[in-house]
Amino acid sequence: MITCVYFAWVREGIGCESETIAPPADCTSLADIIHWLKGQSPGHHRVLADPSALRFAINLDHATLESPIREGDELAIFPPITGG
Amino acid sequence: MAPSIVRLQSEAFNIADELSALRTACRSSPEKDGEKSSGIGALLSFTGLVRDLDHGTPLKSLYLEHYPAMTERQIKAIANDAITRFSLAGCTIIHRHGRLLPDDEIVLVITAARHRKAAFAAADFIMDWLKTKAPFWKKEDLGQEQHWVAQKDSDLEAARSWETPVHQPNKPRSEQ
């Protein structure tokens, strides 16, 4: 199981703040997970359509599409940061 | 490591209180080894405010969303990085979240150093990093419409300019 947390327009588009997912075992990278997540609902598909417009974190550290992801990880998906 | 005070909060902060809190923390830092003086020659504070206009349209309010555990961790890392790079005696970073109104104070950065240039450069560095590394997202309420603010290329470039290992106190200042 992987916990997904969403922020800003990603949260609004998917329609929830977080969810627990159980992707197939061959989803080993962040890119694999995003591809699989796209198929979960029209909202997921719309928001995740262009991963280059998104930013990711695994277990609270910034991550890229090549980053490996494991059982028990917390995956955060969000737009580029606009703090300060 | 010199002291860093990092807080995420919805309520307002008091700048004078935070200036004295950091001075006290610097004075009682274990590195001072019992000395009475803090060794600080420069104490600088930067306050970011909510602007009242978005490209000419009056702003009703600003909503700041964050990712509590990650935001705190990233800001602590930014504070420690600034302390190391600029040999600071200490620094404070307080960032607000939730709903804010025009003119509200949104972020406070205080840097304490032996000399002025390091304090200025470190505050500039911290602000540039906060804008691209600390997970915050701003949503503007303009009355007729609400929209999530897009990341600015100028903010990304400003943050990238610090990626050279050499510390450059005289680099051009980025737009706040």
C-alpha cells in the first residue's frame, strides 16, 4: 500500500486530500505509479495528464519521475511551489 | 550548529518579540561557551506582506495551503543551509498559512551575523529558496474568480543563481 497526498489544484481535481492505493507489483518508479493512477478516475486522468506540470515528494523529500517507490511510502503530488 | 527558530502558524507574529527571541537564542547557544555577548554585529529582518493587487486586480484574500510535515522539514533544511553558507550566528523563519488579507504579514526571516553583508545575503538566499523549495501554494480570491498562483520563472532563476557553491553577496537582488 502507498499513501498518496494531494495539494492545491491537484487535490481539487482528484477530489480528495489523500488516499491509500495498491498498485500492481510492477509499478516500481514514480512514473509507473503516475501512469497507473491516471486510470483510476476521470479526475485523476485530467490532473495527472501532464506530469511535467507537477511536482512530487516521497516520504517528505522532493522526488522525480525516475525515483523508486516502495510499499509503505508516502507519495505527495502537487503543483510547482508558490511560497514566500 | 547555530540556533534556528522555525515556525509555521496561522496567527500573526510580532517582529520585535522575534528579534529578541533570536538574540537570546544566539546568546545562549552552546557554541558561545559561556560568553556573555552574542557576537552578533548585524541583526536583519525581512517581512513579506500580502500585496493588495494581482496584475492590477484588487485582491480580496489569499489562501495559503501547505504540507505540514514536509514544509517544516524543508524550512529547517533551508535555515541550516543558510547558517552554514553564511556562517550565521542564528536565523528565524516564520511562515503563515491559511487565509490572509491584503497587507497581512505572511513571512518573517531574521538573520543574525557578525557582519552586515552576510546577514543581507543570507536573508536573500532564504527567501529565494523558500519560494521554490518549501511546499506552499497560494490561491488568490479576486472576488469574481479564485485561482491558484502559478510559479514564476523569475523565482526559479533567482533560486538557481544560488546553486553555484561560491557565496556571492553582491549578486543582483531578485524581485520579492
